[in-house]
Amino acid sequence: MWVYEKKLEYPVRVSGPDPKLAKTIITQYGGPDGELAASLRYLTQRYAAPINEAKATLTDIGTEELAHMEIVGAIFWKLIQGATKEQIMEAGLDPHYVDHGCNPFYVNGSGDSWDAKYIQTKGDIIVDLYEDLAAEEKARITYERLIQLSDDPLVNDTLKFLREREVVHFQRFGETLRITQEWKERKKFF
Amino acid sequence: MNTLNNYPVAQEQMLYQIMKTEFAVIDTSLYLNTHPDDQIALMNHRALSQRLSLLIDQYERLYGPFTPKGQSRYCWEFVNSPWPWEISYQGGMK
């Protein structure tokens, strides 16, 4: 189960309203390589994990991704605070505003809804871990492009933290894959 | 429309200490999942985890529950604002 802590994993600060940036960043909330997708993918891959290291890693990274989703949601919300009607219209965020107000929603940068087809579990830990390694890399490059596009140093500070965590998760999934493969090799000599 | 809030600086500084320490705990525990026998990492994790418990205890005594498991004295202070996404994080970060 999960218990809520009244804190963010990393502070979210913005320099001022920027609905245009908010509209691109929302993809890490509900887009194909976003934090919701990451969390749901890992958490549902746990059941067929044959070794404890993999169960623990999937659980903890799946949990941390939920905290990252909260961070991205906070960036979106803060970037819209104080925005003028003109800024919202100019950014093309008016349809979002009509449907969801200033709340973040599970959509990508083009406004398409989150889809379970973004993710997969094959029920085979090796196959799933390869998907997870790819997912972390896709999320990393997405953050790099967001940092490229953003002129807000405070937002970039938080995006850099999130990017760095993708690198760490990639590393941990790689170790999990190695440990699982070694375990499979050992099993042949029973 | 601007609804960003600040805790008093002292509270935000304390929250920031918790955030820093807990991040170190998250990172070490994730490392330990794939290196369960690493004695140095275990030692670090133990020290960080003890520090985190102390910090959360202190924080809850002053400002009320940090999680729904925390205790509250006169009224249920868990509901108090600002919530994490509303804090400006400008005061206590230095």
C-alpha cells in the first residue's frame, strides 16, 4: 500500500506564468513516456518477477514515478497561475482550460488522452526489464528536449532532477536484469 | 488567480531538511535493492534513516502530521495548507 507524505520529492519553483511551457511539459504527466505511464508499467510488472531484487526495484521505482508525476503536475499548475487569457489562448491551452481548468490532466503535448497502449507487461521479467530500460531512456530524452525548449531556469532545475532520476533508474534496471539473468543461469545446475 | 503560499521560513527550512534527507534515503534504498550486501551503503542508509525519523518527529511536534499516521493535538492539522504543490519553495532552500 501507499502512504501520502506532505512534501514533493524535489521542490517545484517557476519564474512566472508560462502556459506555453506548461502545455509541452504536460506530456511528462500523461504522455507516452510520462510519469503516469512509467509508474503503472512497473507496478503491474511486479507479479511475475521471480526474484526479490526485481520485486523490490519495480515496487520502489514504480512508487518514485508517482512522486515524479506529482512534481510534473505541480510544475504545470504553477506555470498557469497568474497567466492572462491572452497567454492561455496564445499557448493553445484554451481547450485544456475549458475541459480541465488549471488542473493537469493525463494527456500528451498535443492533448491526446493517456492510453494503456503506451505500456506493456509481457509477464516475463527479462522481456519486461528490456521495456523498462527503453522507457527510462525515452523519458530521459524527453526531459532533455523540454530543458532545451524551456527558458525558465527554475523549471529547468526541477527538470534536471527528473532527468537525472531516469539515468539512475536505467542503471538500477540494468543491474536488476543482470541479477535476474545470473539467477536463471544458476537454475540450470539444480 | 495566484494561490501560491509560503510556510513560515522556519517550517519551510525544516521541510527542506526532510526533503533532502528523505531523497538520500530513497536513493540509497534503491541502490541497496540491487546491492543488498553492500555494507557501506547499509551503514549510510541506517544513519540517514535515523536522521530522517528524528527530523520527521521534530517537524510533527511543531507543525502537525506529515502523513496521516502522524499525531495531532487539538484539531486535525493534517488538513492545513499549504499542500506540497502550493508551496513556493522560495524561503527555506538556502
